[in-house]
Amino acid sequence: MFAYRNLASDCMGHFEIEFRETRLRVSFSEHYQSDFLKEQTKNCLSKIYNDLDHYILIHPDYITTLTPWEKETDKPVIQRMIEASVKAGVGPMASVAGAVAESLLSELSRERGKLIIENGGDIALISDQETIISIYPGWGKFDADVFLKIPSGRFGVASSSGKYGHSFSYGKADLVTVVDKDPILADAWATAIGNRIFSKEDAMVIAEDTDSLFSVTIIVDEELIHKGNTELLF
């Protein structure tokens, strides 16, 4: 949900695309060709939206429910959103940004180099080297810029906030950022964890119960709680 758009300084190129409700920034190393990526990105977005439109036409509650959705489908992107919804205990649209980014990464990525798909602040990336991203720009009572060092590999990074940005949250956290090897799950869990945090004590208890995720970073009031396999930088 926050602006990660300074993360691609080690990439050779980038472009931005707006498609309906989606605003993307695609950053890439020299292993990728810009015009080809643009064309493929547009084609993939069109297919994703066509699948979503068709499913929502049949199941209109899918787009509004805030509770887990269990009606299965043969559309892979929607099915993965449904599975993430059940695991995290949130509505399926909680992971839509991560699902779009992950779908594009799956279609466009190669084994070498770096490709970063950022969709409204949520990220799916693949890289053969470390990536440093800014997750918190020093707003609020916690007065420091916060960065995460993501190891090489394939990851999703998603954030939720009860105070900033456009994402809906029941909670009061300044920031919840989840890193996971599944970008769709990262997005769903960022929402789920954010919904449950109203105090530092909540954050400390919840952070201890996130072993299945690659890392979780929580900022609430003046406190920062971090658990997992990413390194914090300031």
C-alpha cells in the first residue's frame, strides 16, 4: 500500500501501465525487453479482468464480502484468491492486488535477472540478487524510514494500515507488512493481521503466531515489531 517506487534503482528500466482499476509499475533488469514486457502485461491484465468479470457476474457477493469465500472455480487466479481467503480469514478481494501482481510475474518472469511487479504498493518480485525496499516513510509517531532487505528468490510484499492509504482495515496499526513466497497469501495476511491490531500488546502477541510467513513487520504508535527472515534497515 505504500510507495515502493524507489526500489528499482538497480534495474535497467521500468514502465507504468494503468488498466481499469489497476495501476502498475514494472521494473526489470537487462534480461528483459521493454516493448515485449509492455505488450505481454496488457494481454495478461485483459485476461485477468475477463476472468474476474465473468466470475463476479455469476457470484456478485465475491467482490463485497469481508469473510472467507469457499465457492471453488477452475480459474487459477480466482481459485488462489479463494484459498488465501480461507487461510487468512478475510474476504477474497483482500488479495486482489497481490493476485494480479503474482499472475503477471508468473507469465513474464525468467530464471535470470530481476523483475518487480508493483500493483498499488503490493509487490511480486523475482530476483537473482538481494532487493532493498522502503516500506515506511517515517509518518506518525514512529519517526524513522524503514527498509526491508529481501533475499534473492521469488517473493511477495504486501502492506496494510489502519491509518494511512486507501486500504480498508478494522485495526489501528500504522503499518503491517508481510513478506511471503506467495504474493497472494502475503496480501491476504497483511489485511488479516492489520484487522487484529489495536495496540502494541496485540502486535506482540500476533507476531509470535506468524511462523508460517517469511516475515512480518508491524508499526503501531511508537513501537516496531519485526519477526522473520528479512533484515530491517533504517
